[in-house]
Amino acid sequence: MTFAFDPASLSLPKQHFIGGEYVSGEDAMELTSPSTGKLLGAIPCADAALVDRAVQSARNALETSGWAGMQPRARLRALHAWADLIEKEAETLAKLEAICSSRPYAAALVGDVMVTAEQIRFFAEFADKEAGTLVPTSDSHFGFISDHPYGVIGAITPWNFPISMAAWKLGPALSAGNAVVLKPSEMTPYTTLYLAELSVKAGIPAGLVNVVLGDGPTTGNAITGHPGIDKVSFTGSTRAGAAIMENIARCGIKPMTLELGGKSPMVVFADADLDVAADALTTGIIPNAGQFCVAGSRMIVEASVADELAAKLAERFAKITPSATHSAEAGFSPIISEKQLQRIDSIVQSAAEQGAELICGGGRFDHEGAFYRPTLIGGVDETSPAVREEIFGPVATFQTFETEEQAMKLASHPTYGLAAGLFTRDLSRALRLTRDLEAGTVWVNRYGRTRDHILPTGGWKASGLGKDLGREAYLANRRTKSVLIDL
Ligand code: NAD
């Protein structure tokens, strides 16, 4: 099997998907391939009236299908049928993912798409297993806590793992008995549209999954402010998360889950296995060219092993070669847009101008498309934008420490608390520091998720509110009611 395809061979969905059918709109936003810089086509931008139509469609579908009140196992079966179709259509989905995003076709095919099907199945299983709770009361009362779907969930997703982000929102929302109006990123809408189409083919009632295309200020705002949206589930930048909070406060309070940005530390002590650490640190910043929320973009290393580790990293980074997402090599990913590449480069260059040391990288690859060299920046402190700001590229800062106290001080970020990595062979230290690190996820002697979807993900501090994945994500799509009966 060859992991390559001709981008011209694909037919690209480019309309909204509402009530089980494609709904056209005027072309409003152009999409460009990050691998080649070539124009892919254009998509429309849903205004408030179209978002309202999608919300009404979701509400009608809930009422006519009885989705929330049906035998829970019927929901479970429909979600498994959807996952079957996702697996069957994996090649098409992976191509649609690769053509506009930074995800290489091979990685999308064996990873993202298959994991999407797996995660839909994971969430399906909660439908007939989670139950309310009887509570202890006096003999003269009978008390219990029941739980119920919200109704219509408004979901908004980013461009960096488009199909996975859609699955993280749709899987638990549908399993828990809700309908969804989802806006994918305007840069990467194709797989979300195709997922919605497959949901109807799999027997999920039309109108339960609606996809509206558009940008944040127009379409996103119309979703979060719509009175018929019962809960908002957002993944994206902290800046957009703050704008969403503001809009919700203005238009009418409603619950929200926010999965936001990060600037995660990877802390290496001298007693760690340095080869294991070098491999893990590479995995912490290189996949998807560092464009993932939990990227380990701040390396914090005990001074006595800093030179040795920096050399190991520079050696690994130097071997990385770019390749288009539709090519067979499945190599290093492009940056999502030329504009984002320019932003990355300006942070790197200004750090260098202010006296930072470029240990390796710095600058774009001499290659077609938006490819940036894996970059390590030394000689920076916490005042540098390279240390403070989420760069969202293959760029990590490299700081050193002498004591555990200094390491923890450097690891703590004033704004973010999404994830952290810790490398040490000292068990007591590992246990002590996993407790003290201010992050929603801590990995020890590894960096990155496994396929254990039971582990929830989400940030502390300005990295977010609430969780995706795990039992928590299912429960986040239901609301509880306390009932007390006088006997
Ligand atoms: P972004 O915030 O620019 O956009 C995300 C989505 O929000 C897009 O669909 C966009 O159109 C929409 N949007 C933007 N402004 C909006 C507004 N005011 N109201 C409603 N919707 C709005 O983020 P991005 O550049 O697409 O993605 C990268 C960011 O996402 C990074 O900060 C990354 O850390 C974060 N992210 C977080 C997680 C997590 O689980 N915590 C996962 C993936 C990505």
C-alpha cells in the first residue's frame, strides 16, 4: 500500500451540513494547502440566520427522533455503526484531512481516523452504563440524583487535529443524548463535513449532527450567543476562549467547556536516562510541527547534563526532513499557514536579536510550502516572549537549573497549565513533583498521550475549563438534578 495521493483526485465538500443535507452558501473564505501554498477552493460563512436554522434543525431532530429518551443501547448501537463507517471510509477521510491540514496522510490514516472511530466507540459505551445515584437520607425521605442531556451543544473546533477534535466533541455529546451544531476551523472543514454525512448514513437521525462553516467573529459568535444553544464546548486559543466567555456573559449565561492553549514544560533531572529523555523531548515538540496544544515547548534541564542533552536533541532535530502531507514519506508537517510561519519566525528572530542562542534551527526550510526548521532556543529567561507566549510551531526554549526548587519555579507558567513532563529515576521526587506541577496532565519519563481514552485532558489556569476525553467528557454533556421525595 502506498501512502500518497494526488490532491487533484479529491472531491472536496464545501457546503454547510444541516438537517442531514448539504446547504449551499456564497463563497466567502479561501482555503490554501499548507504543503504547497496552492489554493484549494472556497467555503461559505454562516451568518446568524443560518446558525439559527441549524439550531432549529437540531432541536427538531431531538424532538422527532426521541434520541434523548430512547433505549440507551439504541444510541450505543447507532454510534458503533457510525464508527464502522468511519473505519470503512478511512482512506477518504485521511485524504480529506491531509489535503488542507498539517496532518500527513499516513499518520491520519493509521492514527487520527482510526483513533476517531475508537473514541466514538469509547463514548458510545457510556450510553447504557452511566447511571444516577441514590443518596443517603433519613427514613422519612427518598433522595436521588438523576442526570439528563443538555439539549443542543454548540461546538467549535481548531485546525490542528480536525477530525480528532470533532470526535472529542461529537462522541460524548451524542452518546449522552444531545444534538450538536459544530463549527470546524475555517481552514480545515472537510473531514468534519464528511463525518456528519457518515453519521446520517450510519442511522444517526438527520439533524443531530449539523456543521456550519464560517469564521469566529461571525459564525462562532452566532453559535455561542444563540439562546437555543444549551451548552458551548470549545477548543482553541486562550484569546478566543476569553472572547467566547465575554459573549456568553453578554448574551445569556450558559455552561461551557473550554480547552485552550498551553506552554508546557518538560523538566529533565540529571538522574534521568538521557536517551529516553531526548527521544521523549523530541516527541514533545516535533509531531505536527509542534502544532499541538500540549506541545512541550519549554525544556528545563539540570545544568550538569544540559550540554549533553542539547547535543542529543540537535542531532535528532537535524535529521528531520519536511514532506508534503499528500506524499508517501509521512515526514515532518508544514505550518498551517504562511501567516503563522511568519509569526513563529518573528518570535525566534526577535529572541536571537535580544541575545538568545539558537542551539539549532531558526528559519524556514528551503522547500515548497510552509515548513519551519525544528528550533531550540537557549539563553532566555521568563521575560522573553519565546518563553511566555504559545508559539505553536516546532520551537522550544531550553533553560537550565541547579536545584529542584529552581526547576519548579521555571516550570510554573504565569498563564498556562495544560501539561507537563518530568524525567527522573528518583521515585520520591517523581511523586512529589507530579503533585506540585501546576498542570492538568503530567507525564513521567514519557511525553504524550496513549490510546487510553479514559484519561481526561484539560487545562489548569488559563489553559481551560472542564475536560475532554474520559468519563468526565461524557458527564460534561449531561446535567444533574437532585430529587427529594417526602415519604
Ligand atoms: P483559534 O482560537 O484561532 O480558533 C479555534 C476555533 O475558534 C476556530 O474554529 C475559530 O474559527 C473559532 N473562533 C475564533 N474566534 C472565535 C470567537 N470569538 N468566537 C467563537 N469562535 C471563535 O485557534 P486555532 O488557531 O484554530 O487552534 C490553535 C489553538 O487551539 C492553540 O492555542 C492550541 O493550544 C489550542 N488547542 C487546544 C487544545 C486543548 O485540548 N486544550 C487542543 C487543540 C488546540
